[in-house]
Amino acid sequence: MRQSGTFIAGFSTGALVCLGVMSFQIVRAADGFHLVQKHHARLGQVYVDTREYGPADWADDPDLAAGLQAANKEYVMKGEPTGSLGSVFDQVAGRPQQQTH
């Protein structure tokens, strides 16, 4: 009986860890670490270091940008110029680009 209890406890712990890894990612930014929910459950990209991210990096990872926006943590991307940051959010959200006259 003792072995089955240990097995069930270990299995439950492993399932919870796997669920957490599939649902969240750890983002390292200039101001520290942030826990951001993923839009699509998957095992990849559990840890992301964004301290050296540029505009092309944010454009290549729209799921991360959308996750930061959904968590109200846009300030993590503060190293970006305002124009390119706004356009990345517009692309992720599917909003039309604003035209300047």
C-alpha cells in the first residue's frame, strides 16, 4: 500500500509540473523575472531571456508579445522604440496599421 501511495503522489506531482510547463513561461527581462501565460499549450519555450531582444526578435515571437500584453506587462518590452512596439502589438492583435499624414 505504501508503494502505491508514493507512486500516486509522484505521478500527480509530475502531471502538475507538466501542466505548468505547458501553460506558462518564465521571461527574464531587465527588471527581473516574470511568469507569463502561454496562448498555446506546448512544451517548448519554457524560459525566454528578453534582455537583448530587438524589434526583429519581438516580430519573430508574436505569442510572447501577446502574452506580455495580456498580462499587462508591456513595460518588459520598454527597450523598443514606440513605433515598432506598437506595430508588433497591432500585428498580434490583428488591428489595422495606423497611417500618419
